[in-house]
Amino acid sequence: MALTTPISTDALGLLAQPGTPIAAKLAVKFAVVVTTWATRRRTRLALSRLEPWQLRDVGLTPEDALSEGRRVFWRV
């Protein structure tokens, strides 16, 4: 599994400069959204695969994990 490094606010601040093309801004925003969705999907899938004792360790019931695991990736 690949680990992602978050983009710093300084790097994102460069996109707010007046000379930055709109296409570049849209491309970065699109990449952020897709990365967020992928992270949600991967996290929810992993949560749905946890054993009951692991869920108790994080304070969740199996029903909570099942409910969260069934949520679609674009929902918060």
C-alpha cells in the first residue's frame, strides 16, 4: 500500500498566485478530491475487515463498522 504525503499549505498557496493557470488549479483540486475518495474507500474497506476484538479496541461495535463500511466513498 502506498503512503501519501499531504500537500503543504505553502505548496497550495502557490496555486493562488495571480499567474497560475486555471487548468492547473482545477487539476490540483481534482487530484485532491480523488485522493480523498481513495483514502475513504481504503479506510472503510479496512474497517469492515477488522475482527470484533479490534473493533472493541477502537470503540466501535460490529454494527457501526458494517454501517461505515457500506457507505459510499464520496459521502463524508
